[in-house]
Amino acid sequence: MTARSLRSGEDADEFDVEEALALVKEDNGAAHRAPAPPPKASGSASEQGAHHKATPWTEARATAARAARAVTRSARRAPVSVRLEDALGLTLAAPLDALTDLPSFNTSAMDGWAVAGPGPWAVRDEGVLAGHAEPAPLTDGEAARIATGARIPPDTTAVLRSEHGQTDEKGRLHATREVVHGQDIRPRGQECRSGDQLLPPGALVTPAVLGLAAAAGYDTLAAVPRPRVEVLVLGDELLTEGAPRDGLIRDALGPMLPPWLRALGAEVTAVRRLGDSAEALRKAVTGSDADVIVTTGGTAAGPVDHVHPVLGRLGAELLVDGVKVRPGHPMLLARTKENQHLVGLPGNPLAAVSGLLTLAEPLLRTLAARPAPEPYTLPLRDEAHGHPYDTRLVPVVLRGDSAVPLHYNGPAMLRGIAAADALAVVPPGGARPGQEAELLDLPWASAGIGVCFT
């Protein structure tokens, strides 16, 4: 399979992976050591030896999708009517049926002359332009200048392209090659007839779909609404501006998560910074009317990790409590209300990315009724170190028909993922050079609507 990458053509051939990797090279052996396991929780998967209880990675993703399907069945989320300019990235909630024939009248496919009968032809003084009313019929031996897209005069035999005709000294038009009946005429209904289904429900609204809808007569579309997401950034140690100082660090997730969530099909309704306060977190969760709440940090068992205790106080149902994946194993998914879920992301940036792609992506994709991406694999060019018993997600760049693992891939690092096209799914124990690995495209590196961040 051909690698899907932002790079193409000569740029792809000239891109030097070694040069790129030189910028992100380090001994990251520490990144491969397993962090401390989270506390045990009821309802989690069976324990492997002395290791933490957690849900296998593929099962966690399936659980998130099932949770969203349960919401869509029970809530029966009503479709919304959306203007074309606001519909990009949504999913059609109803068939896109043609409101008219396309084209709605016989039109010229080329600039040239509309001609009737055999030539030579006498040329009318008045030509035919696009956007004008239907012209007078032609008689045999008559021609009229015509523009692309203009209505064909009644009784026209064919359209003679400009480069295939010439006039003599008497102004009569001659064809320089054979004229075939009906040539370069787009007949009414050639593309579709009124009432034909152009696209089924569930189709993703791409730029081309917007063009088709407009051509078919639509001003608005019936679409599945975007799931509404509220982001809660937790942590007293986070700065919102300036350089890290005095034991404080910059908040990387506040700027990163909203556009990433939008690329996954969500409408981000708010980004709130709460600090390390259990009561503030409880009030924020109980007061939210979002479809999905995304929290950052506080999912482990430290002295200020309040997510589990708050969810317990609220009687939330833990659907996924820890995932067998590195980085990001303390992530969680909970049902906080009948039609509301909370995705708890770890606070380390790359671990949070892992949580986004493991739990938030299938949850939001299913709520938005987006089609699942087609799974694909590529061979790894280099060895990818694995975890002894967990899946590992490793940033990679794509070159040709292979994926190149990047360094700087520790849980707290963003340098590798910032240079990446995808994440490779590395099985327990690692992957050797040449071994096929499943790839998760990043929204900006994948084909399709994922490139839309607004």
C-alpha cells in the first residue's frame, strides 16, 4: 500500500528522513520504562500477573464506539439544518436527492458555434451567452456563436468547437473536421434527473459534496449535529503564557486539544482551566451540558488526582478504567449522565494524544456518524521498541511504502508527534525492521475532511 503523507511528488523524493531524524534524535530509553500502574478498579479487565488492571487497547476503542452508539440509539439526536457554508465535515442525516435535472437544460460543453444541419453555415449576428434566456431556434444551414455553459438553441445539431471551424471571405462557417450529431452538447439530465439520490445518508460532507449540493439546488443540508465537547484543563502548575519558571510549566494541552477535537468532528463549546480542585472539578462536571467532557491530568492516583474520586461521588459508570497502551495507560472513559460521557486524558502531552486517538476519536466519530477510517499497515523501516505487555503508540513519518519511527516519543514529549504523519501501533514486545504495523493517521496528515480545523 502506498504511504499516505503530506509529502508528495518531488518533495517526497527529496525529503531526507535522516536529516529530519537528526533533529529529533536522543537516547530515549527512559520512555520505554513502564510508569507506575494505576489503582485497581472494579469492572476492569483481568489482571496480567502483577501488572495493572486495564482494558486491552483494541477493546478500549471498541468500547468507546459502543458507548456512542448507545447514545445515538437512546437520544435519537435530531438532525440539524445547516447552511452549505457551515456544513463542511458534517455527516448527511438524509439522502441528498436532486432537486432538479442536472444539467437543467441542454448546454454547450465548449466555446464555439451551435450549428444546425450540414455545413457550411451562415452565422447569426447575435451570439449565445451563459445565463441568458433560451435563444431562438436555428434553421438548417444556420450557426450561432455560443459560450461554454450557454443554453443550446432549439433544433441545434451539434456544437462546433472554436478550433475546429473557420469562416470564408463571405462569412460562412466551415468545419475543419467531421461534425458528429450531438457533439459537445450536454443534454438535460445527463448527470441526474430530479429526485435521483445523489448521496445516501451517512455520507461525509466534503468540499465536493458542497459543490454537488449547490449544483443540485440546495441552500441547506440536513446533517448530524457535531458532538459538543467541553475541555477541562486541570493542574495548578500550568502557565498560560511566557516561558516555564519557578517550577511551573506551560499548558500544552489547552492550545492543542481544541483544534484536534474539531478535526475529529467536535464542536468545542468551552476550554476551562480549573487547577487542582476536586470541588471545582465536581461543579464543572455536574454543570456541563456538553455531550462529551474531556479532562486533562488527574487520572492516576497522586495526591491531587481528583478525577476518580469525583466520578465516584457522582455515581458515574466507569466504562474504561486504564488501557493497556503506552504512553497514556491511566486514561479513562466514564458515563456521567444518560447521554454524556467523560474522557479522562493523562496530563503528559503525548500520553494525552494517545488517549485522544484511543478513546475520544472512536467516541466522537460515532457520535458524529462519521465513517470509520479504513485500517491500513506499512512496514517499519527501523525497529520500534515495545512494552513488555502493553500496546505502544509510536510517532512515525511516512516515506514511500514504509514508516520511520521517530525519537522523542516519551509520554511528556511533543517533539516527535509534531514531526509525525501517523502513530504506529506497536504490539507488546516491539516490532522489528520490515514488520508490518497498523498506522493511525493524524488528522492533518490523513486524506479527507480531517484537514479542516475550523
